[in-house]
Amino acid sequence: MSDSWRQTMMNITDRIFPSLPPEEKVGSAFGNEIVSSLPLQMSLHFNIVYFPFWLYTFLSLISFKLSCLSMLIQIIISVSLFLILILECARLYLGVQGNLNEKIPDLAAFWMFSLILQLPLQLVFLCLNTMPVEIAVQGIMCVLLLSQLIFGFIVLRDMAKHHKLRFHISQFYCSQHSKIE
């Protein structure tokens, strides 16, 4: 009875939702899991929401401090802030697109931007801060960045394994399918 019930349900489903021919359903059913990471996506979302607050706090407090700093430090802070603004927008965009669309190149670019460029800049700003508000705001930004580095590495590794498995399954299925014909 179980097999006849299953066959009846398959026939009804095929009539309501016509899709692939039955011989192609077997090969396309493997390797279609979603590999994107919810913790990474949540961290990116929190960073997107937090970034304007961080920027407002940083700009309002830096305006008080710039008059007390030397010209060299003023230039370094200004250039670093400009780099952070551009990198943060590009980095967050690449992270969201790479994670949601499961694009390894976008996610790898996000991870490298985070590790090589953004992390040193954020740590410099964390060390240069003297006010408790700055340390708290910058500390949250660094925690978000570190969590994105950890989750990004994990999802990159898992996504690469998943795409490799899908490739091998598709190669195996294509070779088996061509032998049948």
C-alpha cells in the first residue's frame, strides 16, 4: 500500500507541478542544499544597521579631537576614515551577495577585504581611542568584524566543499546518463 500511495502522490504532484522529466529528477535532486550561513547573514545585517551609528559617533567625536592632534595623525585618521567608508560599503555588499547567492568569489573577496584591509584599520582606531564612548563603539565594530571573519571562513570552507560535491555528482550523473543512452 505504501508504494501505491507514493506512486499516486507522485502522479498528482507531477500533474499539478509539471517540471523535469522523471529521468532528470534523480540527478538534480542531489546537491541542492542551501549552504549560506545564517550567523554570517545576521552579523552582516547587524553591521549594516550599526555602521551609520558608528560613523555618526566617530565623526562627532573626531571633530573634537582633531584640533588636539598633530598634522600627521590628522592626515592618517582622515585617510583611514575615507578607506573605511569605501571598504565597509563594498565589503558588506560582497558579504551579503556572496552569502545569499552562494557565490564563492564574492564571499572570498569579502573575507579578504575583512582580514587584510578592514581588520588592521579597525584595530588602529581601537588603539587610538581615548574616550570611553569611542572604545565602546569601536569595540562593538571590532567584535562584529571578528565574528564575520570566523563565520565567513566557516561558510567559505563549507561552500567550497558543497560546490565540489555538486560538481562531482553532476560529472558522475552525466557519465552514467550517457552510458545508458
